[in-house]
Amino acid sequence: MNGEIEALKRKAYQLRRDVVEMVYRARSGHPGGALGMADVLTVLWYKFLRADPQNPAWPDRDRFILSNGHTCPILYAILADKGYFPREELWKLRKLGALLQGHPSTAHKIPGVEFSSGSLGIGLSFACGVALAGKLDKRDYRVFCSISDAECQEGQTWEAALTAHHYKLDNLIAILDRNNCQIDGPTERIMALEPLAEKWRAFGWEIFEIDGHDYEQLISAFEAALKGRGRPKIIISHNLLGKGVSFMEGDHRWHHGAPSDAQFEQAIRELRLAASSQASGIGG
Amino acid sequence: MNGEIEALKRKAYQLRRDVVEMVYRARSGHPGGALGMADVLTVLWYKFLRADPQNPAWPDRDRFILSNGHTCPILYAILADKGYFPREELWKLRKLGALLQGHPSTAHKIPGVEFSSGSLGIGLSFACGVALAGKLDKRDYRVFCSISDAECQEGQTWEAALTAHHYKLDNLIAILDRNNCQIDGPTERIMALEPLAEKWRAFGWEIFEIDGHDYEQLISAFEAALKGRGRPKIIISHNLLGKGVSFMEGDHRWHHGAPSDAQFEQAIRELRLAASSQASGIGG
Amino acid sequence: MELKLGEKASLRQAFGEVLVELGEKDERIVVLTADLAGSTNTDLFAKRFPERFFNLGITEANMMALAAGLAMSGKKPFVSTFAIFAAGKPWEQVRQAIAYQSAPVRIVATHAGLTVGEDGASHQMLEDINNIRVLPNMDVIVPADAVETKRVIHALKDHDANPVYVRLARAPFPVVFDDSYEFEFGRAKVLRQGEEVTIFACGLMVHQALRAAEILAAQGISAEVVNVSTIKPLDLETVIDSVAKTGAAVTAEEHQVIGGLGSAIAEALGEHWPGRRASPLERVGVRDRFGQSGSAEALIEHYGLTPEGIAQAAIRALERKRRR
Amino acid sequence: MELKLGEKASLRQAFGEVLVELGEKDERIVVLTADLAGSTNTDLFAKRFPERFFNLGITEANMMALAAGLAMSGKKPFVSTFAIFAAGKPWEQVRQAIAYQSAPVRIVATHAGLTVGEDGASHQMLEDINNIRVLPNMDVIVPADAVETKRVIHALKDHDANPVYVRLARAPFPVVFDDSYEFEFGRAKVLRQGEEVTIFACGLMVHQALRAAEILAAQGISAEVVNVSTIKPLDLETVIDSVAKTGAAVTAEEHQVIGGLGSAIAEALGEHWPGRRASPLERVGVRDRFGQSGSAEALIEHYGLTPEGIAQAAIRALERKRRR
């Protein structure tokens, strides 16, 4: 178990380096949220998600829907690492004609991308549709949907929350990136969300609230969430925006923006150092 | 107190007769919700609401915003009874060129109407704007906003709920018509809302949950809600759809639809009988 | 439902009935509504196939994105609600989740236009053709009567490559087609040949246009009537050919004159008109106003969407043509 | 911010600065945004007048209806967010609470069009003119540069009778007007006189049109350039007079060719064209496609919204005119 966790942590730091390099090379993008979500998405993609990079359309694959689409660099890094498309694509992010759009796009047929996001608040409804289809077809795939905390300001998120509860979508697991930051500042200052867990509970969801950088908590939460029956589940993952890059951590100004040359070098140095403090690695 | 309550009850039954007659003459409309809300709106308009029918634009008037606009027959009956416009207008409801539109309309300059509703889920946001303006202008008017239970399915209602809490709009009192019915059937069957009070509580509102036909509870709720400071208040009024007309009571098919001749006569008979069982009357 | 030429018949009932037929044949068909099962007649499908019917309460934005999720998971979703709640409230969700992804969702909107009647402006959607026509990947179909509605809904069964919006109404429309009528996606149909002016119409206004042509004929004016039931993609060839022959165009729609059929024809004539002489255009529709309460008939009269109104527009077009 | 002819300057910064000036003069002015204070430059107002600034988080539908409540309580609200979140997500709330009530809300949308750049299709609003132009009571203004933006925002101070939508962009535009420029609501302005073809443009495309006219002049073609900054109400007189003179029209906009300036001109020419000879129309814009990621410059090039693209359209229009 410990060896596995260390390998996952190393993987997360490797993915973070790709995130920083993608945004640096693109000269724009949203590094903060992506870095904060690296741990929870690494645990999901490298330990729990059933998928086949050689067959992205495998009907029984688990679905991963990224509703907070601006954090896509971490998803793209994972998909490249898994072999959904060549790593070279990462460095063309956001450029005209590139496969990798500024926000995830099915229109551009990015392998592994299930939903075109970018406009906030829509993905959880889409995920409900995918989960309903799974129930109708009696397929046992699971639907994981990442949403941001600020997406809980969009009313549509609560429409989807009602729907998932009403239709007992226990094949749906939402992952809430609770980093307390939105573009203009801390969520509680811009448009307060607390008590956020109480809201989800009142909407009938099963709640798992964890430190999104504690791997034991992450693994336990996914294991428990996958067991729950009869209602939708949400993992409220308390993440640190910019996690792993000292000058980005907790600073909402890194919601979007590309690092300078010097910042890029420092970030990569810090991320390498953190990775090498883990014992061993795992394959892509 | 008892005499006052009996007078209010008589008034509510008088208004209900107007509701039934309006819908009967219009041959269309939404009688069920209007009848169910008659008691709570009578208590509000005849005991608490500060307004001047001779001066509908009085800057310090309390505002009444009917977000669930399809229940407008009860509002129109009240406004006519209060003298905002001649009673004859009631009988032209929904006809071409009439003052009284099928849904409340400021575009048609209906005196006493503060907001054009009809499309559900919008009114509470509008009410937040009116309440914010009151705070900015340091006016002590109160904003009452009626919403339906099914409007709690519209995500925008929850956006407004967040907003009213964030901006501490304690001059805003929502009145929730909890009659458990929507067009297609019982709310809990169509898109479940319970535990509804828990939802509003988790969104930071002060809750008053009452039997919407019990005048002592109604009066206490308004008195308490008007005292509350620091956050928005909601009176969850458990109302019986079609209240007062036996064959409409609790039957969601009377969400909309006009009574036949025989049904109309029976309804008026029942409402007169109920009114005369109260002791005395009050002025308009 | 039996459909008799000239008698009024409900488009939404035709829709509801065909939907059940389709449901029998293809179990991938699922149906969604937002608390309007009865009003959209999707309750017929709900009764027959309750497990493939989803009532989402009053959550239109949610419904549209959810339908996209079903479509991209191999289902064939039909989404039905009032036009204001289909092309209005969830417009951006239709754009993002359905149009941008080209998710093959069939949106069948009822209660479009003034003929909603007594409910008034909030419910009288006069901007839906405008809102959907502008979206890439979306097709827009406006059937003229219950017969065409049946044909259109049947055709949607195999409309799998991209999403489509179908515009129906609350009020029954006079039946203008006999049972032999065939709907061809993307083709406008000349219903009446004429020489001096072309009337392009959709929806209820096809019936009105046919009557207008009779009024004009009585005055010695030969009007061609074209049913443009596929608004997008527009049948440029039929449109241009007809005006090339007649030299004058009138459009008639139960919609704002901005952004709907009138605009589509104006764009087509502007960009594709091959003629030397100018061809005047007159648009009949709602002229940049909201609706209001009233009976369907009274409103059609009040807003001038009548055979007489169309005939007058045709005469104006002819006068402009002759002045030159 | 100093504005120099020919240099690029930010429209949204001009907006943010003027907003502060207006705030000084009239305390009824309140400003709303939905988690985009920095991006819309309304943070300048927020810093100066925090008590009259409301950040509503990511609740666009809520924000629009709330703004209507403020407007109908005597305030002068300016609402600012990205165009997709102003004319898209809350479209029905704009219709119901703002347009139908004619609540004098000033919607100033930034980040319209392709020049949003790298964020891609979800954020590149190419349908906002379409969506707002169709709404009764709504005015639509598209300033050509930072100078005109300043004039427009100043003018909004007294725009109290009905709501208005102003379309700005993310990318800085070249300044085309010197400081003496005056904006007149409802008037299109002939910026360059010409004889053979009229180019109607708005927004960034005014600059492109002026350069196109130079390209055409080098080929001996005399093009007139008209800045249609008020798209609604359209200045019919100026539009018709110009085409009556030149006999050919080109429209240029950073928007779908459906539903925007191109449609407005097509409608105007169809219904109001008094000439005997047909006047061809060519529309430059995005032709029924979604946007994509890329730099603003690369996208403008890729979608053909260039001076060269406009010049080619003008030549096509001329050829059609001459063929007749």
C-alpha cells in the first residue's frame, strides 16, 4: 500500500510538471486548479478508473467528465501519459489547429474527452444523462464528474443535484474541487458557499469530505463511494490551488495565467524535488 | 384578535370567489394554486403589507413580487379589492386588450404589479435586486416574494438563495407555496424536493414552516419573519391546492383549467357557505 | 387521430402519437420533458414506455445537457417542452452541450408563437427560429400542419448525425396536406404555382398564405406559395428559382420578422440573387413587439398574421416591383 | 489611458475607466458582474465605489433578473460579463426581466467574438448580436474602437427609457477615431466616401474595412465604408442612401453571418431598397461554424475576417453588380 501511494504521488508530480509546461508553452491557461486537482485525479485515473486508452470508445469504460473545463491541462497530461494521444500534442495546447483546445472538446475529437466543457455548471447534468444511459443499458460503468466549488453557484448544478437524487443515480460520483478560489477571489468573499457539505446533504447526496492531498483519505473515499448504493455520491476534496508550486499555492490570481521563464524554472525545480522525495514510480 | 382573524378569513373566501369567477369567465387560467395561497396572501396584504392603492409608486411601499405568476388571479382579486383598479377589469382577464394579462405584467402597467412573471424561477432574483436597492437607499420597505415549490426545481432559485444570504438581505421575505403539486403531478413524484426546509436552511435562510390555512400560525410567522435580522427569511406555507373548493382540493389537475358551469356554481356555493360561517367582515 | 383537409388538427397530438410508433420500433428512443408531459402530449409515450421517459421537473437547462449525455451514450433522445423553455431558457446549454458537440438530440418544441393565446407574452415564443437558426450544426424544421408534423417526426428517427429543432404550436392548425404528402428534409415545396409574387411561409402561415393566394387570385394576381418547412438548411435553389420567376417575395411566419424565415430569405436573396432587376421583399410577422393575452384567433388578427395581411404585403411587393 | 490613432487599445479598459467617471457624477449608477470583475475591468469601479458594486459569483441568470430589480427601483445598473454569459446563458432572463419589462439595464458584454482567442469555442460568442437584436425594446451597440467605446459608455448614462446591449471584446483593437469623434446613438457614420461598393462594418471589422478600402483603392475601386455601431435601431436612411449611390453592399462583422449586421442589412435592403437594379450583398463573418483555440490574430486570419477577405467580398459584389 505504501509503495503504491508513493508511486501515485510521484505520478502526480510528474503530471504537474506537464501541466506547468503546457501552460508555460501556451502562454495562457489555468494552472492553479489543475495543480490542486492533480492528486485526486491521479488516484482516480491510476487506481480506480476502468478505461482502455487503445479503445477510448469501449462501451463499458468508466466515464470521466470534466465539468470545470478550464482545469483541462491536468486531464490532457493524464490522457497523454496513458497513451490516448502523443505527448507532443501537449505542447501545442491552445494553438490554432491543435488537437488540444483551451477547453475540453468532443467537437475536436480529443481521445478520452467525453464532454465539451468551458462554460461552467453544465457538466453534472450531462453526467446524469450518461449515468441514466448506463442504467437503461444495464451496463456497470461508473460516471465520475469533476466540478469546481464555484460551479455550485450556477443554479444548473443544483438542478442536476436534484435529478441525480430523484433518479437514484448511484453510478454517479461527483468530485468537488473545493479550493475556495474563483477568478475574482475567495469563494466565501465573492459568493459564499458554506456550509457546502450541508447543501449537498440536503439535496440527498452521500458525502465524502476529505483532504485532497492525503492519499489514504483519497483512496478510502473512492472505495467507499464506489460501494454506496441508492443515491449519488460526492467527494468533497479540499484541494490547495496551485499545490506543489510554492508561489502559486493558495493564490487565486493563479486561477489563470502563465508563468514567466523564471517562474517556470522554479516551478519545475520544486516539482522535481517533491517527486524525487517519493520512493518509486508506476507505469503510465 | 379572534374577530380580526374571522374577518380575514371572510376576506379570503370573498377573494377566492373572485378567483373562481375570473377563471370561469376567462375560460382558462390557474385556479388551484391561487385558491391555496388565498389565506397566506390575505394575511400578508390585509394585515402586514404597507401599501397605498392610491399611490402605487409610493417609494416606501412594501413590495410584493409574485414569482409564481400563474397564480395571479388571487393577486388581481386583492388589487381590485384594494382599489388599485376597477373590479370590472377582473372579468376581462386574459382577453385581447385587457389590462389583466394571463401572467402579471409591468409592460401593461397593471397598478400594484411589481414584476412581470410567468416564466418560473426568475422572481426571487428580481426581489433580491429590489431588496438591495432598498438597502442602498436606506429605505425601510420590506420585499415579499411569493414562489412556488416547483420553482425550487429551477436552479436560478438557488442562485437567488445564495445571493440573498451573501448580501444579508434581511428585508427580503420569501413565501413558499408548498402545495406539493406541479402541472404533471405531485412534486415528489415528478422531481422530489424534500427535505425542502433543510435545503433552505443549508442555504442560510431563516425558516418559518407553517400550515398555510392556520391564521394564528400565519400571523405569528409574519411577525417573527419581520423581526429577524441579518439574513433572508422564508415562510414555508403548507397550502392545499384548490383550498375551499371541494372538487379542486389536492387535485393537481386543477393546477390549470377553468370550471364548467355546474362546477362554477358549486364552487361559488361552497365558498359562500364557508365565508358565512365566519362572524364578521373587514373593509377592502 | 384522423386528419381531414381543411379541418383543424393538433400538431402536438400528431407528434405524441408518432412518438409512440417510433418507440415501438426503436428502443434507443428516449423522451424527456420538463413538467409538461401533458401539454406536449409526450404523456402518450410515458404511458407506453415509462422506463424510457424522463420527467425532469422544471429544470430546462439541466434537461438539455442531460439529453446530450444520453445522445452521446447511444440513445436517441426526443426533448419536448414549450418553445420558450426549449430555445430560450436553456439556450446556452443547447449551444454548448448539443450544438457544439453535435449531439443528435431531437428538440421538439410546442407552444411556439402567438397562438399560445391567453397565457400572454411570457409564454409566446417569437424568437426561437432566430435563436436556433444561428447555431452551427443545428437544423430547424417548422411543419405546416398535423400531416407534415407526422412526416417530420417519422423522419427524425434517423436524424442521427446532428441535432434538430422542430417547432410546433399549442393551437390546432387547419390541415393543408392530404395523406399523400411527403416531407423531404431540406427541400422547400411549391404548393401553388404563380407568376407575379412568391409567398414563402412556414407553420400556420402556410395555410394563411394559401388563402392569401386565393384572395390575390380573385384580384387577378398570380401568387406562388412555397412551404419552407426546413428553415435550416434553407433550400436556396427553390427559393431563388421561384423569385427569379416571380420577381417579388413575401415571407410569412408566426415569429418576429427579425431573425426567422424573413431574415433567412432576405439573406438568400441578398447573397444569391442572380437577377438584374431588384426583387422587393415584404415580411409578414410580428414586428419587433412582444405578444399579449388573447385568444389565438384574436391575436392572429391583431398582429396582422392573416390571409388579408399577407395579401396586402404581396400587393405592396408588387407595387414596388412595378414602380421600378 | 491614452489613445493614439492606429495603435491598439483596450475597449474594456476604456469602459472601466469611463464607468468610474460616471460613478462620480451619478450615485444611482451601480455595477454588477458575475466573477469577472478583473476581466471586464469593472474592478476599477469596485475599488472606487465598493458599496455600489455587486459581484454575484457565477450566477448569470440571477444577475440579469437582479439587475432588472435594481433598475425598476430607480438605480442605473451596468451589468458586465463575457458576451456568452450576457447574451447566452441568461437569454431568457434578459428577455423576461429586462426586455419585456423594458427595465433600463445597461448590459456591457466583453469578450465577444473570435478574438477571445485561446479559450476556444465555448467562450467565443458569435451569436450575441443575433440573440439580442431579436428582442423588442432592446438596443444593440457595437463600438469600433476604444474611442467610440468611451463615447458610447458616456451616452449610456442617460439611456433611461429602455435597456441596451453593448458589445466589447477581449483583444485590444486598433484605434480608428481621433479624439474629436462623436457617437450619435442610432446613426451609422460614413467614414470614407466611395462610389462603387459600400462596406458596412461594426466592431473590429471597421478597422479591417478601412484597410480593405485602401486595398481596393490601390486596384482602382472606390469603396465607401460605413460604421454601423448602432445595430439596433438600424439607421435605415444612411444604409439605403449609401447603397443607392454605390449599388453594391458588403457587411463585415466578428459574428455569425446569420442574425447579425449582415442579416440586418439584408432585411433593410430587401424591404426598403427603392432602386430598380438589384444590389448584390456579400457578407463577411463566421459562416455557420464554431470558433476554436488560437491567438486572436491567427483566428481572424483563419476565418477570413481580414482586410483581404473584405476586399475579395467587395470584388465579388462588384462582379455580381456588373454581370447584370
